[in-house]
Amino acid sequence: MLVQDILGHIHSLMPLRDSARSACVSCTFLRSWRCYPKLTLTEKALGLTQKKGQKSDIAMDFTSRVDHILENHSGSGVKILELVIPGYCNVNTCRLNNWLQNAITPGIEEVALLLRGEDYNFPCSILHNGCGNSIRNLHLTYCAFLPMVGFDCLRSLTKLDLNKVRITGDELGYLISNSFALEQLILGICNGVICLKIPFWLERLSYLRVFTCHLGKSSQLKNLNVGFSHEPDIVSYATTKLPSIVQLLETLTISSINEIKHTGDMKHDSISGDAHMRQIPEHKHDRLKKVQINGFFCAKSMAELTCYVLENATSLESLTVDTIYNPKEDGNTGSRCCVERTGECRSIRRDFILEGHKALGVIKRYIVGRVPSSVKLNVGEPCTRCHAIGVKKPKLSNN
């Protein structure tokens, strides 16, 4: 390997600011700067520190520095583009299009365009002529993405993450239909997606995480995370629809802070006494091994869903039910300060704590006795230090 190649490799490993500075004092580094592979264009990476009353100055600095960087970059060799535009930085459409045009070139593998409430239409034409077919990871926020019928520009895409993106279900279908390598799909508050239909030929798709949209039938899905629905019906949806839609699931995680919020208004179907459980049409899930319910509460539909899983997931290995909603969603039911003996638990409303204690009683009465000996049951109980409100806590037993 030539000395210039070694120096070029070293230069490519430097953070963006250090790389730019070294290019100012070295002709060798200047040449490699024109092909610098990782363009991380954020306030932090550009050395911009926001101070009170200086937003306009920082916005001008941000724009001028990104202009300077991309004007001095050849466009070739870019592997990663991360462009995070602050909300107070008003970048016009023409300039933003030019930035993307300069950076998204054949060979790029990761593109992240994170806007803050901008009304921007992502130009699909930038992905034409082979510029998009090397992209493996695409992350967009706060923009419109409107592919047409026959869109065929993301053939290497393995992960698609859209958050608050204006796109319809049909347009999303056009986008992913020819992305045969797609493995992960994340949709967050894409309100135009009323019903998501997954093409059956996307055989590699194994992880789907959705917020505020409903699923069409998917025969290949293996890992599903459903959460944060803006409508208080996620549990009902999971109970009545998911069993027939995704029959090859191996891992299922359900969490909904909005559903929990509605319990404070007693809008859910509370369970008590010798409640009659609805019979959900059976769909055997012989591949489902792990289920986590984040924010289990004392609703009849929640108990019915849990019982359905225990009865129909014949290969189930573990069931995790956390009575206190955990935003980290890591399934760590032991992350209470009374268990770890350090710090304090996250502060939550008193009615949520009361709901957690009631939910523990539901688990004891309706769930524990239905758990097969082959299944490991993990129960996240309210913290005895931070969530104590004078409610007698039921004692769990597998007997």
C-alpha cells in the first residue's frame, strides 16, 4: 500500500472537523478531503454551540459551513451522509436540493436527512441514475417522500426509517416493492399510511416497528414491535387483528403509553371477579418464542391477549409483562431502584402507579396459573420504594 493511500485512510477515520482542519495544512489531506467518506453535518460536528439570542447567527454559520464543505467535496467516495438541520435554520428548497445532489452519489451507503418541521419534498430524482441503488440505510424525518409507480432506485436497501414523513400506503408500496434486500422497516407517525401491506416477496424483512398505522397481511414478518399508537385501541388491535396477519412471528413487543393514559379516565374495560374471557379465533404461532408487553394494565382485552399468547404460542420460551411503562423498552423488568439498589425510578403519575398495582393483581389471578412450566414468566412489579402508595401488593406464585 502506498504512503498516500495509508495517509488517506488515516484521514478518513478522523472526525469531520479534524479532517477539515488537516486539509488546510496538508496537500495530501486536501486531496483526500475531496473524497472524505463520512459527511456528518450537524451542529455538534460543525462546532456550533447554540447560545441564547444567537440562533440567527448560528443558522447563518451552519448554512455557510455546509455550503463550504460540499462545494469543496468532489462528491465521489461518500459512504455516509448525516444531515441534521436545526429547526431555527431556514434552508430554502433549492439550497437543500443542491446539498443532497452533491452528496448523494453512486456508492453512498447511508443517508439520514433529519429536518425539524420543514415542509420539504424529498426529490426522488436524486436517487436516479444509480445514485440510490447502493443505499443500505435510509432515514428521513419531517418531509414528503412521494415515489411513483415503478420506483426502482433502492435495490440494496436493508433498513428504512421514516418518521413524520408524508407518504401514503400506496407510495410506500412503490418504494419497498423493489427493495428485495429490505430487513428492517420503521414507521413513526406517518399518518398517510392508513393500511400497510407488506409484499410477500420481501423474504428478508424480519423486523417491523410501527407507530400509528395498521398492518395488512404479512406472511414473512418475524419480529414485530407495535407501539405508541395515538388511538387508544392498540391492545384491541393486537388481540383481534395481529393473530391472523402475522402468523410466523418469533418476537412480539407491544407498548402504548397513550393506551395507558386512557386508563386514568377509566375508558378501558376493567377486569374483575370471575370475568369471562372472549374466545379469539385461534391461529397457532408455533414459531413465536418471545413476547414482551410494556405497560401491562388491568384491562380485560390485555388479559385476553396474554391468555391467547399462552394458549397458541406452542414454542413460547419467555413472556415479559411490565406493570410500569418503560420507555426504554428493553424488557428489563429488574430495572427498579429497589432491585438495583441505586438511583431512583422514573417519575410517573400517581394514577399510573395505582394502575400498576391493580395490574399486578390481574396477573396473579388470570395469568400466572396459565403459564406452562416450559415458559419463563418475567413480571415487572411497581417499585417498593418509588411506587408505594399503601396498596397491598399481591404476592406472585407459580404454584
